[in-house]
Amino acid sequence: MSLRSSFTDENPLKAGSNWIGLANYREMLHDTQLRDSVVYTLALAIGVTAVANVIGLLFAMLLDRTDLSYRVLRTIAFLPQVISGVIVGFVWKTILTQDGLLNSVLTRSHLVSHPVDWLGTPHLAQVSVGVVVAWVLSGFTTVVYLAALQNIPRELYDAGSIDGANARQQFRMITLRMVAPATTISVTISLITVLKLYDVIQVLTSGGPANATQSTAQYIVKTAFSSDRFGYASAIAMFLLALSAVIALSVTSLLRRREVDL
């Protein structure tokens, strides 16, 4: 239905719609707001995926224990992933506002002389959104890498120690190679998740300030329900679907070849 709608001028305020062919797709080529939202979404996806996977692997290595206390810590580490995106947005918004918890700690510690406008300045808002989304995804990546680590035979590390490999060499030659399949899963799903991200950003910044944090998914919703241009919004949605599919397939293919090389 969305594909069909993308070839029309569908508007919920009109009784019918007209077939306009590729007009919506041609308009996309000159839409600066769409271009900016795609650039921001891609930058966010790449940055967050890299950070969340590094943090996830580090947390997984720290939590790769069988004690009860570590099992409790695993549950805590996974909490960001199971909490609703809307709740995450509201919690972090109260932390990052000018009179929020973060500024209170910074000013009382005399690390800053006045409250920082984390969500009101374009650059800081982009960084803040990235930190929040990376925190959310770190719960998922931690669990994926932890499962991979627990499947690594301990005999490999024993053999490495006998051969004289230090901790850094064991990490590079054993751990990174054995978690390669988990990396493929974690990176691909992280990328797809951020590419279609809407709820967390909408609650945190509503795409502001000055559309600096407007994701492509937000622009689709804005176009459809604020501008009442269902046809054009459907065309953008088809573009986002194609973009996500190309990126996901390309990354998966690249990482699977890496698994074979390792």
C-alpha cells in the first residue's frame, strides 16, 4: 500500500488521489530537509553502532563470570534494551535539561561555571542523542557478545598461555576471531535499529533545534501527519526501506567474508 501510495498525491484531507508517477521521487532529489535528515541518520547510525559495539564487548568481557553477583549485573546491563524508548527519552530529557541532574552535578563540582544547554544547541544535541541511543543499544550488544564469549572453548586460552601469548595477544588472536559471528549480528541489527529510529529522538528533542537531530523516520512522520502529504511520505519511506536493505546486506556480506578470513 505504501509503494502504491508513493506514486500518488494522496492527501487525507482529499477524497481521492491522483496517479503522478515518479513525481514524488523526483521531488526527493531536491528536498534539502530530506537530505539533511539522511546525512544525520547515517552519521548517527555509524557512530552509535561503533560505540555501542565497543561498549558491549567490553561489558561482556567484564561480566563473563558465573558468580551470582555477575548474573545480577548482566540483568542490569540489559535493562536499557527492555525499557520503552519513550520512557528512555523522558528519563534522559530530565537528566539533560538545563536544570537537570547532569548540570547540577557539573555546577556543584565546579566543572562548569553555568548550566550547559545539552539539548538546545545543535551540536551538543546531536552528541546527546548519540550518547542516549548508544546507551540503549549497549544492552543488546552486551548480551550478544556475552553469549558469544561463553561459547569460546577455554582450552584455546590455555593453549595460548602455554604458547606464551599475553592477554592482549589472546584478545586479538582468540577473542576477536571467535566473536566474529556475533559482531556480524550485533552490527547489522544496530545499524537497522538506528536507521529507523524515531521514539527516543522525538521525546528528547523533537528533531530540534533547527532540525539538527531530525531523523529520516521523523521527517516521514512530519511529512505525512503535519503536511498531510501521505504520497510523498510513502515515497520517502520506500527510499528509507531501500537504503536500510542495501546497507544491511552490504554490511552483512562484508562481515561474513571477514569471518571466513579469520
